[in-house]
Amino acid sequence: MQAYPIHFESDSEAISDSQLDALLDQFMAAKAQSVQRVLLLPPDMTRVHSRAGYISAYLYHALKDRATVHFLPALGTHVPMSDRQIDRMFGEGIPRELFFAHDWRNDVKVFGQISGERMLELSEGKLDYTMDVAANKLLDEGGYDLIVSIGQVVPHEVIGMANYTKNILVGTGGPDTINKSHFLGAVYGMERIMGRVDSPVRRALNEGFHRYLSHLPIEFILTVLDGTGDDLALKGVYCGSGDETYAAAARQSQKLNLNLLDKPINKAVVYLDPEEFKTTWLGNKAVYRTRMAMADEGELVILAPALEGFGEDQEIDALIRKFGYRTTSETLEAVKRHPELAANLSAAAHLIHGSSDGRFAIRYCPGPGVTREEIESVGFQHDSFEEAVSKYDPAKLEDGWNSMPDGEQVFYVSNPALGLWSVREKFREES
């Protein structure tokens, strides 16, 4: 039996379900032999490909006859999962009363703070506010003797590489932590952060977690997937509670999920799966994850058939509609001048992330859920989904470079959540 922590990765074949089951059995032998109350923290539907649903369901069925097992999806600011999404991600038959919906505005407990002096250091002198270290109160008050945070490590626009302590302090965090961590990343510079194992945001969250939440029985199960083939392949499973588990997963994700190109993209087409992407709050991964690869004066076409709006709640949606996706300098100025935006810094960070800073055009192509006027009012160009797919049909495009019948070269991304695309030299310069 492999010693704990468990770090298992494959350089060639995908990790099979039977291999994954054996690794989870090892995890339970090491950490779940005598537990009575277990809280699982998987991602929501926006990480449906992470294998976290399979892992969570496996742990539930293995433990349910000897322990109480609850699910608290790490929603962050996202809307709660629907019954249909729960069935798709975790399988049918798990009682709905075992699922709790995280309310990021009301359900949190503040465990401590990152000082203003430390935030000033992390932000290179740009920010001097304190930041709460907070998480859902169930983690501390639910009487759990095992809490398992489950999810995928992949390049991320706010923190560099997703998951680990972010799944706790943002995924089950509150307004102050979410707002200020996101804004820290935005003012530091997204392109200095994306795809990096270490970043100011990562340091802030790790430091806060280790200082204030180390007394909680939290373990992590992290996955790494390879999306370069025809199917997503599970290539890494990392179980542990320390920084070395995250770092090992992040290094493998860098190898598999960083797509470094030799030339910039003049025309990119990105498809947003209707099951995952219904708002620009989520759908702008199409912008975040490709912007380092986009050529100046290029065009990013986003196929968004299920787009319904901008924010994941009414307050954030209203802020996006009011301020729009402008340049970084315009958004920072708006924060100074408008208290409602200053009170929602994660929204301000999102507006910065979703802008091209005027460097390339962003053309959203929604279905009937959002009008041309709405799209153009927030600073994007518009085309209808039907018109766009008549030229750029996802069924006919392959991930990567495509030559169109008229000779146009198009770079296609079928799911922007699965990686990061950059011109090779740009990523090297910013490392």
C-alpha cells in the first residue's frame, strides 16, 4: 500500500476506474476508518469533467452505512446546483437532503484576517486592506471528523492554478475573502498569475488556511486531467493535506494543461457547453484562458447557445450591466468613484478579467436568452448563435488549428475550462 499522502500520476495511459477506486480505498484506509460524520466539498457543474462527481459518489457509497455523509458543493458565488445537475454529476439515488447549498453572503464564519501590511506586500504596494479568512460555518460547527475537499487542478485566472485552499476559502468562502482575493489577483495582473504554481493570491489563501483552519480535519483529493486527446483522460490523483500535495498536482497540470503556441491566434472560436455556461460570469473563461494567445487586432468568437445573462446573482448581474467590460484603467477608476462597485471587488476583478483591454475584439454569439442590445451594452460585439455556427460549426471543428473552406485559419477550443492557451514566448517572459 502506498504511504500517505498518496500521489499517483500516469505519463501515458489514463488512470482507469479500477485504479481510481483502489486509490480511494487507500485514502479511506488512511483517513476514514473510524469516522462518524463526513463532509464532502466537491465542485459544482462548472467542473463536471473533473472526476470529482465520481470520486464523491464513490466515497459516499463506501461510507454511508457506517457514517453520516453530507455534500457541500463549493459554489463560491455560483447558483446552487439543480436536481438534474446533481444527478448528472453524482449519479442518481443520493438523497437530496444530504446536499447543502453554500450561501456565500450569509453562511460563513470568519476565522481570522490577513493583515493590511501583508496585503500591501503581496500586492506590490497597491492594496493595503485586511482580508477575512472565512469559510462556510459548517466546516467548524457541523461536528465533522473528516472533511474532504475534492476537485481538479487546472490553470486559473485568479490564483494561477485552481483548487486546494481556494476550494475552501473561495469555494465555501464569503464576500470579503472572495472580493478581496479576486481583486488582489486583478491588480497584480492576471497574465502574471495564470498557470503559475505560486502567486500572491495563492500565498494569501495558503497562509490564511494554515494559520486559521489547520485545526479542522480537512483532507484534499486533487485530480489532473489531460484534454489533448479525443477524450478527457485522468492522469493524476493526489490525496493529502499539505502544500506538497497541491504542488505535485499543479506541476503535472502545467505539463498537461498549458497549451503553448508558436504563433498568436488571429481568429479564435470557443464553444460554451450549454450545461456549464449560462452567464458571462462563467462563460468569460473563453476570454481569460485564451487572451495570452490572442494576436493584437485579432477576434475571439464565443459560441454561447445557453447564455441567459451576465452575473450569477442579481446584484452582480446589475453591476456588470452598469459598468460593462471596459479597460483595466477604466474599471479601476470606476472602483474609486462608485461605492457599489468598491463594495463588490470580485465583480470589479471579473470586469477586468473579461476585457481584452482593447487589444482584440470579443464577439459573443448567444442563443435567444440575451439580446444584441444587452451584449453590446456591456462592451462586446454581437452575432447570433445560428449565424455564427453556420460558418463555425462545432461539429466540424477540431480543437486547435482549422483551415476553413475560404482559407481562413481558425483556432478552436471546445471547452475553455480545461486549459490555458498562450504564445510560448509570452508565457516565458511573464514567468
